[in-house]
Amino acid sequence: MVKFKVFFLFLAFSVLFLSNSVAQCAMCRATLETNVSNGSQEQLASTLNFGIMYLFAAPYLLVATVGFVWYKQSKKAKEQQ
């Protein structure tokens, strides 16, 4: 149970601090390089980074939610036996 809590604590901290990381795929980098001439690089860059991190985190959150529900259901089934 302690490992379970530590895992979710780690997951919560990593989700909270995703906005601080800077990551870009090749296509996003190319989009930024072409839009530098507009002068709106900072806003576009932050928006793209947020989108990338959202797409990165969504599957992990989905799997964590399914795992949590599965864990609760199995625990409930064991208690009923």
C-alpha cells in the first residue's frame, strides 16, 4: 500500500510540474521556426509545449485511472469473499 501511495504521489508531482519542462517534436520545432517572423514566438511556443505535454500525459493518466479502478474492484471482491 505504501508503494501505491508513493507512486501516485510521484505521478501527481510530475503532472503538476509538466508545464516547466520544455520538449518539442520535430514537426512542432519546424512550425515554430516558420512562425518566428510573426513575432508571436513566445505565445506559440508555450502553447505548443502545453499541447505536447498534454498528449504525453493523457495516456498515462488513463492507464493510472483504469489501474486504480481495477485495484479498488479487486479489493472489494476480496472483502466480499
